Amino acid sequence: MKAPRNFSSKRGFTLMELMVAMAITTIIVTVLVSITSIAMDTWNRSRAELRASRQAKGMVDCMVRDFEALVTRRGNAYEWLSAISAKPLPGDKLMSTNAAELIFFSAATDRYDGEIGINNKKDKGGDVSCVAYRLFYKDPIDANGITFKTFVLNRLLVNPDNTFNDLLGKPDLTAAFASYSGKLENVENFVCENIFQFTITFHVEATHVTGTTSQVVNVPVTVGQTSSGQMTQSLKIKGTGIEAQIAGNSVTADELKAGRITAMEVSLTVLSDFGVDQLRNRPFTDSQKAEFLAKNAYQYTKLVQIPSM
């Protein structure tokens, strides 16, 4: 006689239970994906900001050393510094908002390839070099400059011997520098990349006269397209004084000319690598420009004190 089958209380999941379990699993997976996405986005932005910060530091540190050793002389007809707002501005699908072109004299520490005082006949005893900075839109390492374009800041150092023979003692420094201008774009003069805009503000200490009263005022003069204060398309430091056609009426041209520069403020905008990739592959409408820069650009400012002028 066969034993009766033992029907235990074991049973499977009901359809309702499976649906509830699937719903809970879906919610958990969605939350995890969302958290992971936020974490990855935060990590990418932090990485982009860190790289942009390093780019800015590389540029500013180099420029600060040159500015701190700025060389000017009063009582002559020579030009010692030329700062001009670039025209046209560099860029392709999106143009830079501002780009200063700088030429000036400095006791640069890397003159003679940094071999100062070494007995190898390279250092001939000169200590005044000509330094130039300019922003380009080109490939930083391709000689033709067209493979992977980005905003590139270049620096050209003219050693003291050539500076003395070709550039010192000239009434128009920009014209004298024309023979060296083509070398500034060479790949060996690359300083850093992804610099979208480059602005210089000169802080001029001037004596302003109102009626019978005179007072010493600080006048910030920005070379460029846009500024919250005084603005000029060019500023020249000559042996006869400071020359700039400033907008505004805080001081007169003669008061500015008799003033002295106490500091220079370097302002720059650095793009992330992702932002530069977008620049190469998409056009921008006017409404998209501000949104793009807000997401992919980082602002940096550095004030450099000028010891004397």
C-alpha cells in the first residue's frame, strides 16, 4: 500500500509579492545610479577645476616673476611697456572675451636659459630682457597649429644681448618688436593652455586736482574690451610717463601720465578640457555662450605689487 503524499505548507511567491520585490529593487537601483551619477559628476567637476587651477597657477607664477622684476626708467623718450587689447580676438566658434598683448622689459631669472653666472660664455653679463605674452587659438604642440586647437598663452623671452641691440632705447616698442613677433607663436614658447581670456589691470597712483584741492587716488586701468572701472585699448609706459586713452573722468590724461604704477592685476578665465572639446565640435548662439562659460569656465585673479617705478 502506497504511503500518502506529504503535501507540506511550502509554496512559491505570489505575483503580488514578486511585483512588490521588483518595485523595491527598481527603486534601490535607481537611487544607486542617481547617487553614482552625482558622485561622478562632482568628481569630474572637481578634477576639471583642479586642472584649471594648475593651468592658472602656471601662467600667473610665470607672469608674477616677470612683473616683480619689471624694468622702467624715467626722464627719457623711450617706451618701456606696451599693453594692447588684441584685435581680432582669438577663437573660432566662440571668441575670447578679452586678450591683452604685453611687451615689456624685465630682469627675468631665466635669461640665458637660466644659466646665469655660469662660466660657459653664455651669460655675457646683461640683466635686462624683453618679455612678451600673447594669447592664441591653436594647437600648443603642433607646429602648424591646426590639429587640436585650444586657447594657448605663449611667452617669448628675448635674451639681454638681443634686447640691448634691437629693443632697448626705442620710442615705439611694438614697432621694434615686430621682427620678433613671429617667434612668439612658436611651440617652444608655450606656457599653458585653455586660457580663454587674459586681462591686465594697471593700478595707477595719481594726484587728482579738484579746484584748489589735490588728493592721491588709485586708478585701476584695464586694457581690454570690458571693465568695471577705467578702460583703455592700450597702455604705454614711457620715460615721459603713462599714456592711455581712458574712458571716464576720475583723472585727466595729464594726471594719469604723471602717476606711477603700484600694482598689476592679472585676471584670466580657464576652460575645462570638456569645454574645449565642445568648442571644437559645436557652434554657439548668443544665449548659449553665457550658459557654456558658467558650466565650463573658472575665474582667477592675482594682484602683483610693483616695487618701484
